[in-house]
Amino acid sequence: MEVLSRSEWTARADAHRARLAPYVEPHLARRGARVKHPVNDFLFTYYSYRPAQLLRWHPGFGVALEDSSEYASLKGYTPAIAGRAARPATAERVETNTVDASYVSSKRLLIETLLKLLRATAGRDGNFGCFGLHEWAMVYRLTPEQVRHADWPLRLGATGTDRVVESHRIACSHFDAYRFFTPPAAPLNTLSPRSEDRAAFEQPGCLHGNMDLYKHAFRLSPLVSSDLVADCFELAWDIRTMDMKAAPYDLAELDLDPIRIETAAGKQEYAAAQRAFAERAAPLRERLISECDRLIAAPN
């Protein structure tokens, strides 16, 4: 077991907090002022990981933290007896905490389920021809008052937005996007993903599937390092920004230039960005797979 001294782990914890504070603190300020942001609030409102949880650093299973009373009461942690080889035998022991092996064992079903999904996704070719039409299908045939982000107008108006949906082939493979399609839009999708068969549909070109790497990572916390959670969060943040640039909303006031997916040039721009995100996501997915393998092999 790796053992980190207090100076070592507090430095890493401070760096983690400094890395994510620029994302978290503006959201908390907006929340306090009751101001909504259709792009930058998404990761904090759609996903269940609270800002305070995101800011807290965990070393992951297999690492013990010396002089870490702050962790003693956290779920999944247990006191550990682990001394450094370089220390003399007479050195006074200090409180050390680590993620408990029994807690890892209690999460085995989750780990195995995520591993199945991650491997299935990694084993498929990416589809780069969806052009972000899921966001358009979520407002199809709705009135301006009914759309999710009602404070922001539709760039092409309701009629123009509906025409884009009706003139394109929609092939959304991600259940958590498809389930928000409006009732008239749902039958237009060429696929019918369900919550129980995600592993049969997820593919590495999907923006929402790659954004969900953040969800998979934090669901494994504190079993995996928060460094991996933060890497997945930043990928999800960038994907959400691009996703909304391609959405039907007019977000010019937020300095977000639209990706006009209703045009040939916009489709090319979207597909190129989608490929770039898939390339960024691939090593993160592999890291999550490796972590799941490691956790499954851990002794009880």
C-alpha cells in the first residue's frame, strides 16, 4: 500500500480544489443569486455529484493518508496501519486512513456493471453522423413556454426548428438523451435505446456517452482517484459547451457562436468536434476499465 504523508496528500488535495474551483464557485454564486446558466450549470444539476463532493480529493483504493482525521468519518474509509520503510522502527505511529477493502467488495455489482458498459462501448466504432439532433428533438413541436430553457429563444423559431427535425434522419443511441425527446419526436428516432440495455447501444462517438464518463468516475469515488474524476469532469464540461452550441437555442448573449448543424458546413464542424472528443474520451474510458479490473481483482 502506498502511504502519503500529510504534506504530500494535502498538496494534492489543494491542487485538486484549485483546479475545479473555477468551475464550481461561479455555479454556487449563480445558485445563491437564483440565476440559471443553460450551459455551465448542467454538470451540477443533471448529475448527482454535489459541488462539495467534486472539490474533495480522494486518493483511491490502495493509498493510505497519514494524519488524516478529516477522512476518518467519510463513507468507505477505515483506519489503516501502514508504516514507511524509511522510518525507524521506533517512530511514533500517526493516524492513517484508507479506503476499506470491504467497501470495495460491497460495490462489486456496480463495478461489474460499469465495466460491461465501458468495454462494450470501447469495442464499437463511433457514429459521427447524429449532428446533435437530440437537442432539437427535445423541443420538437413544443411552444416557447414548454421548452427546457424557456429563457432562451430558438435560433430558427419553433417552425424552423421543427422543419430541421423533420428533414433529418435521427439516430440517437443514448437512452438518457432519447428519454427527453418530445412524444412526437420519439417515433422519429431510428433506434429505441432503453435503460436496461445501454451496453447494447452505447458507442464512442456519442457526446452524451462520453460526457457520462464523468458520471461513471464519480460513481466509483472514493474507490478511484479524484484526479480521474476531474479529468472526466473537464471533458464533460467541454462537451456540454459544444453540445449547446449545436443546439437550437440562440445563446449569442453567452458569447457562444452557434454550430449551424442544419447546414453542410455546420455538419462538418460538428462531426470534426465529435471525433476530437471521441479521441479525448478513449484514454479516459480505458483508465476507467483498468480501474474496474483492478478493483474486481482486489482482495476482500
